[in-house]
Amino acid sequence: MDERNIEKVKRVLLIDQDAATARRMALRCLDKGVAVVIAENVCEAVRTLATTPVALIVADIGRLRLAIPDQAALFDRVAPGVPVLVTVGPGVALEIRAALELAGFRVIPSPVEPDDVLKAIQD
């Protein structure tokens, strides 16, 4: 594949430490022509975003260490215009979910399903 075609490949950055989730996500997305880049934490994600263009960022809420507005500002600086999905479990308070959405994140249930990611890329 030449370099011009590499830039056209759709990629998702998954920030999660759950190996089973990451593997399932990667395999399902690859079947649909979408590559998955995996980072275990936000620091690794920022390094990845410095060199790898992505169409979507999917982050487990447990991996986000900054205050919500600061996290949104960080993603906006390192990946301007790239949508961010944040996965949350059922125990996450409504106030936290609302704050995430007000900061510009899209909130989806955890564990993340490959179909949610594929739909978000097509939107």
C-alpha cells in the first residue's frame, strides 16, 4: 500500500486496558476495513495521536485522569475535530455523564461494542 492510501485508511484509537475488549474490537473493525490502534492510557494515546491520524477516539472513563474540561481540551489540541466516545459503566453517576456530554464527548455504555464504533465512524 503506498503512502497516499495509508492516509485514507480509517483508524480508531481505543484507550483501554481490557485486552479482550481491544482484541474483539480490533478484529471486528478490521473485518469492516477500519484499523484499531490501542493505547493503555492517555499518555500513550497522546504519543500515538502525534504520529497517527485517526477518525475516532474511544476511551474508557477509567483511563481518563484529568478533569473533564481539561480532558476535552487535551483531545481537542492533539486531535482537533476528532470525535471522542467515552465508555461508562452502569454505576457512573448521571452528573458525570452529563458533564462528559457538555464537554463534547459522546457517552456510550461499557463495554464498548464494535457496532457502536463502526456506526460512529459512519456518522
